[in-house]
Amino acid sequence: MYWKEIRRSDHFERYHKGTLAWSDVVRLIYTIKNKRKKGNKIQIEDNRFYILCELKDKILYVINVKKK
């Protein structure tokens, strides 16, 4: 999986912005090794967090961030 940039989606800005600091979200995307690709969606998960992203034109959009 390859992307040039990470951005916040509109859904993330409206509903999930306060869940976790943006710097922590970016750090988790790069450090968590358990990434699953389903179509153009990417699920990133560890024992504490679940991150749902969408890959469009080599830009990774963060859709959802949840604490488990």
C-alpha cells in the first residue's frame, strides 16, 4: 500500500475529530502493522484503536477513528 499524503475526510471532521489528536492518528497509521485492504478501503487496527481509511489517487483519507 502506497500513498503520498494523508488527509482528513469530511466525515472524520464532523464526527470523529475529538476522538484522538491528528498527530496520533498519523503516527498510528505508520506504526501499526496490521493493515487490511478491502477494495479502496483500508482497515488499520491494534488492541486499542480502529482506523478506517480510503485510498483515492494516492491520497489516504481518514474516515473513522475509534477506541476499542
